[in-house]
Amino acid sequence: MTAPAKISAATLANLAKIGIHHRADLLLHLPLRYEDETQLVPIANVEPGETVQVQGIITHTEIIFKPRRTLICRLQDNGEELYLRFLNFYPNQIKLLSVDRKIRAIGEVRQGYYGLEMVHPKCRAVGDETPLKTSLSPIYPTTAGLSQTTLRKLISNALEVVPATDYLPEKFRSQLNLCGLVESIGLLHNPSADIPASALTDRTHPAWQRIKFDELLAQQLSMRVHHKERSARIAPALPQQRHYTEGLLKILPFALTKAQQKVYAEISLDLAKPHPMQRLLLGDVGSGKTIVAALAALQAIENSYQVALMAPTEILAEQHYLKLTDWLAPLGITPVWLSGSLKKKDKRIAAEKIASGETWLAIGTHALFQEQITFHKLGLAIVDEQHKFGVQQRLALHEKGKQPVAPDEKSSEPHQLMMSATPIPRTLAMSYYADLDVSVIDELPPGRTPVITKLVSDARRAEVFERVRTACMSGQQAYWVCPLIEESELLQLQNAQETYQLLVETFPELHIGLVHGRMDSAEKIDVMAKFKIGELQLLVATTVIEVGVDVPNASLMVIDHSERMGLAQLHQLRGRVGRGAAQSLCILLYQKPLSELARTRLKVIFENTDGFIIAQEDLKLRGPGELLGARQSGVAMLRYADIDADEDLLIHARNIADALLRDYPEAARAYLHRWMANKHDYLHV
């Protein structure tokens, strides 16, 4: 922002903290809520839970010191009294609230020790003729050191001097029945008292609808631009040669489902193009994403390019390594394993094989993008559970594949395939993943048995123990998942180490293993291998087994303190069973009392097995930020629109974005500048 002389450097710094860098940014810094100072409510009529403005005379003021230093004032209006209580106060407040002063106070009324009270109300001294305000008072998002008064002055000035041009062509405004931008901004900063407060608070007023539409339109434009820019970048064309891919399909003990065939065809076409593929492969738990990734990898290898497959945990990466080694070894391809826990010598050997091109496929964790790792000729980067990686981490792996094509020409970059077993709700995909091409495996392989889910109170823990014993003694295997590794004074939950000891004592006849995130890699791999081949009947684990673990004989899952876990995590854990022919059961052990949120989550997971339905409910409960995971650090989050509640606006914005870019390019650029000018994004990763 070009600062007028009266704005201090400290104020400018504080404005920057809340994303305000130019005067125009002030126009879109819209209120969080409003205070109604246009009317007075007699103290006799106030009710607990209401936020109201009252007026009266201070009849008593004192500072008490027990249980803590507190300023208490008694406000009287026509014989009725209301107490004002301040836990943090200053000398000027004591002076303002001195006896016999006429005061207006606005705040939430509650039942206190002395009677009805307001805690930390906003107060000002008034006279007999002081008029009421004629418009609602906006309350803005702010930061320490930046008062509401300062913000209101700056925004008022900006409204007078900064033109708020409406870039949306009239035909679209009429088509969608949207009000003008200028009037919408003005109304939201200074709403008149006759506007229903609920329409402003709930953001359903037509002025809010216009703001939310513009924000969504700018987001869609940004995604379209990035998608188009990708087609101008260079990547190696990797057409299908059918040598390794056909070879793998012949030796597999199963046939691809129609859904797997469809998504592989989409990926295969992308790989054959001389522009970087950036495709997100979505598939519910157990849908068979790994075989699709293997076929994509083989298509790159057939064209003499290397492939990197990165997973967020060593357990998941190691599962991929074992499975792909089993599939590809008959074809003469031996993957290399690379993780942070490898011995120095083994790391060096793996790094040399990757750098020399001796290996075609490198599988590992974050170690794959470390500075000392160099690829000979990386053509495809596959990232599993991509939302668990940060933007910079995905970018680091992407950079490993950049190759100079010729002097003074653009570098060639690798294709990217991102995978997720956490289904993306449709609205989230339309909004935050619109820059990606998305493939969905919407079919489970044949032979999968539906998992029965039961909600069981912690009071019936002994019955659950007996169910575990019966399952294991009949030749099946079971998981017992706990949310903590060791005792926490804050959260008194059953933890993995304690539960392991208890189960060992309770079931001396069973072979029981323990796996958690703090074990070293060799220990984890050893325990998982023993469980997979059946040496262990019961595995006690933390949520490190959330993804990637595939043991068909495991048919019982017990999730301890399930009320503490999110929907996506519960769904992933439940997906560890139901992979064989036996009927599988998932027991969600919960402890009372349940919060309303926990009750809702458990109800959703109990009633649904479809990951996409669960993801949609999760979006409603948590919002997009958490579901996007680390990707959010690279994408401008929406400030005003709600992609679930405003789905209709999102669809309209999506449709209009293409027309705006095609027919009104100047307007499209103006939208991007207004809404995205100061947003850092990494949409190419």
C-alpha cells in the first residue's frame, strides 16, 4: 500500500499481517459480524444469551481482588440493574465508568454471580441528546495492535478514493441475477439498520452472494490459467509400447476391473503427450490404485525413463516396494528401496543405482527428494497419499526430473501421478483440484466382502476381548488400534504399549505383535512381515497402519477411543479388513460422554461404507482446509465462499470462467489481479 503520511510504519506492518497490501485490498476486507448500535433495549427486557445495547447510569464501581483482580460496575436503568465486569482494564476505563456517568454498553448478556451481567462490553459515555447510530457497526478481522477504529477509518477512506470497478459483464450479472459489485461492497461495510441481521451473519444477503461468486470465479480463473499453462510446458512423450505392461497383465493372478482399465487408459494417453501429465488418481480403500500405478510406471520404463514412487510413511512405502518387487521381478525389473532409516552404506548404494540409471524404479519416503539424490532420467513421479506431503516436498521431487532439452530452450519435466485413498468430495474437486485432471476408480475388485461396523461402549470392553480371542483361535487375524503411543496426562486414553501388555497377559495362547511410529524401520518391517505371513495373530498398533497394509486373512479391526479420530482416518483404518473372503468386522470402541461432533462422526461412519459419501460429510464437519492437507499451504483458501453451502455459485463460476477467458480476457485478468495478486500458489505441484 502507498501510505499516506498519517499511517505509521507499525500500522502498515499490521495491515500486511492480515493480507492488506494496497488500498484496494481494504475494499474486500469485509466484516466478520456486526453490532447493532441503532437501538436501545431497556435493562428490564434483556435476556441471557442476547447481544444487545443498553443505556444507564453507573451507580457503583469497585475493584475486587478475589479470585482475581476484576473491575465490577453496576449500571441502572429505571430501577433495573445490570453488572459490567472487566478482567483486564486500564485507568482510562475506570475513569470512563465512574459513578454517575451515563453509559451505553453493548455485549452479550449472561447470568453471573451477582445477577445479569456483561463481560468486557464495549462502552462509551453519552449525553441526554447523543443520537443512536443509523447503520450497523462492522466488526472486522484484525490483529494485535490494529484496532477496529483504525480499520474503520482506513476502509471508509478507501471507499471514497478507490474505484471498485465491476468487471463482470452485464449479460452474466443478468443471467445469474447478481447485484452490482460496487453496491455490494458499500452495503456490507455500512449496512442500514433495516437489513435483517441474520442475512448478514449467515452471508445469505444478495450482497454476500455477489462477493462469494466473484471470489469463486477468480479461483476458477486461476485454476484454468494454470491448467492451460501446463500445456505449454515440455515433458517426455511416453507412448504405450505394450512390452512390460502386457507382460505384467499376463502374470497377474487377477483381472483389472472396468474402472481400473478406464483410469489406466486416461493415464496412458496423458503419458504419451509431450506435455507434463498432472493427474490425481482417486480410489476408495481397497479399490486397486497400486496396480494402476504399476502399469503407469511400466509405460515410462518401456520408454527408457525412470520412475520415482514416494509414500509418506515407511510402512506404506515398504508395502509398495514388496508388492511391486513381487509383480515386476518376473519382468526383469528390480526396484530400489530408499528411506531415511537405511544404513549409510545401503543409502549410498541405492543413490548410485538411481544416479547411474541402473535402476528404473525407485520407491521410498521423503528420502527420494533429498539434495544428494540425483536421477539419471526421471520421467514419472508418483506420489501416494499426496495430501500428506507439503507443496515444497512435492516440488522437490518434481525438480529432480527437470532435464535441459537444448540450449536456450525450456527444460523437460517429469509427468506426475498423485494418488489418494481419501476420496475428494465433488465440490472440493471442482474448487481446489480444478487445475488437475482427475481419474476415479469407482468400483471395488470382485470378492471383497462388505465390512460390518459396530459401535461398542468402553463399558463392554471385556466382550470385545472375547470376540478377539474367538476370531484369532479360529484361524483369523485381528488389529487393535490405539490413538496414543504412551501415557498422556492430558488425554487419559488406552495407549498402544499399555494395551499390548494387557492383551499379552489376557491372551497367553496368542502370538501378539506391537507396531508404532517410534519404532525403528527394521523393527516395524519385521513385525509387519510376521503379521502378514500369519506368525502373529493379533497386531496392536497406532494409526501408522492407516494406509497401505494389506493382509487378506485379517478380518477383525478394533479401534480404541474411536471418538477421538476423524472420519477419513476411521474409514482408512476400517479398510485394513475386508480384503479376503471371510466376513469382516470393525468394532468402534468409544468412551462416554460423547461430544456432539464425536457423536455425529460415529453415526456417519456407522451408517456409510462409501468413501465419497463419508468424505462429503467430512467436508461439512471440517471444512476444506483440513481435508486438503498440506496442499492448502500452496493454494489460496477461500475467505468468504463455502464450497459446500455455495455449490450452486461454484457451478456457475466454473461455467462462466471459460467464457470470460475466451471472450473477455481483460476482465479475466482484472479478476485475477483483484483476488489473487498477493496469493502465493504452487498449483503446478
